[in-house]
Amino acid sequence: MIRNKYRAGALLAIFLLLGIFSGCGKLSSFSDDSKKEDAGFVIYDLNGDKTALAEEAYTPSEIDTNEKISDLLIEMQKSTDESDMIRPIPDGITVQDYVFNAGTGRLTVSFNRSYLNLSGTQETLVRAAIVKTLLQIEEVESVEFLVDHTALVTPGGSTIGPMTEDSFVLGMIGDETSTQFATLTLYYPDASGEKLVKEEKKVSYDSNVPIGRVVMEYLQKTPTTGGAKPAYSLSIADGICYVNLSSNFLSANTDVTREAAVYAIVNSLTEVPGVNKVLLSMDGKIINLNNQGDSILYVRNEAIVVPDSDEADADKTEESVN
């Protein structure tokens, strides 16, 4: 768990290092700060049009973890007094039961088969609202959905599996027919700030949005910025991904090296099918780590990636500290 929390901080460090925060963008982000044990919770409802999420303040009446889970699940099935909001669990869909594993922090919730009547954007929003609501409970680290005690799958037949706060890019979900599912391979700085570790994420996104942008949206998720998102433009042509970042790239003093910051982006984008090289620029000026001229194209850097076995050893060491 230490490793996952560090990676979230490391991603923030990358974009502090890139220095490219702006107020644009409409992505819904979720922060560990939302786990407000003392200040109360919010229930994530659907808006009246069922096109986005809306927050409704709520204070659980219970203290025990399992009682809080039960309380929130029941509350999400009730009607709300807010005229422009709809509780996330629709009529006809019921919670059969749930299992919480305190050792792993995984909460598994089984719904009746009526859940399968949901589709497209509505299903994704319902799932996101339920997951985000339950993740506010301090002990809950991930949520998995079952339907009639069988794993929930995508329309393509892939198991969705456990979900966390960054399993959804809600601002990128379009109409009922365009929601797509993918497994992204992303690269994060390790604890030293000099190497990268690889992590896979199952995500939902709009098929009208280029997958390269989806990758960048996940790399730039920085909840502690209060909603501000880094600004960039992105295009792909002839196997090259062109990314133009806004000012102050590589200017901040952080614990992440310039090389790690650059290759976190490059290695992640070159996982996109058809992308072999990346050209990074800042306000139109080429970013060149090695002063090799104005036409540098970055390729994957496997040498900077920590081998899986080393990462596993590091995880064991971190876990033993707890």
C-alpha cells in the first residue's frame, strides 16, 4: 500500500516538475483527501440527465467499517430529496450481499441480474458513483462488482476486476454507444525518483477520444491541485506522438529527475499501438535532455524501468515497514 500511495505522489511530482497546471478540463478526479472520516461523506449521485456525477452531502450513522458499507449501500438505493439528482443504484437493481476483506482492503459487492440491463454511459456512471462513494471509507482500498456472484465483464468479455479511485476518466465518457474499455500500461517514478515502475490500469473512456489523450489524462491526474489540470496538446502521425506542454516544463525543484519525468510520459505513450516515438515540446520549443539539436525524437527507454522482480522485492521491504 505504501508503494501505491507513493506513486500517486510521484505523479504529482512529475507535473509539478513539468510546471504546467491550468484551470482547463472537466475531468472528475478523486483524492485520498475525500476519505473524510470525521467531516462526513458525499454520496455520488447521477445528475438529472444521467450524463455526469453530482455530490450530495451525507453523514453515515455507523462507526464500524462493515456497518458503514451497509449503510452506504442502502442509502444509494433510496430516493434523494435533491430534485436534480438521482441516486446511483436504480430501481430493480438490488445488492445481494457483499464481502469485505480487511487484510487486502477489497470490498466485493454482488448485484442481482438486473444490473446487466444497464449499458453504455449509464452503467459506467452508476459503477463510478458506487465505487467512489464506497472508497471514502478509510479501510476500503478497492471495490469489485459481481452480478449474481459472477465477475462483471465488459461487452468484450474481459473481467473488470477490482476498481480504485482512478479507474474512471468521467469527463471523457460520451454517448451510450461509445464507451470503450482498455488496459493502459503506465510508468511511474520509483521511490528514488530516478527509475520508473510499470503499472497496468483498467479504464473506461469515450471511443471518440484518442487513446494517447487517455494515457495523458491518467498521467496528469493530480488530486491535490484542487481540480486544476496540466495543459497540453497531443497529436499522432506516422508513428510519432507530438506532445506540446505549457510553460515551465522541467523548471521546478522536486525529487524526480528530469529523465524520469520525461520517460514516464515517453514510455507510457509508446505503449499505445502505432506510437514508436515521442516529440516533446514546451510552448512550441523542443524539450531536449541531451542537447542533441532541435529534432530529437524520444524512444522507449527500457533501461530506466525497474525489473518486475526488483519492484516485488521493494514492495516486500515497504510492506515489512508497516
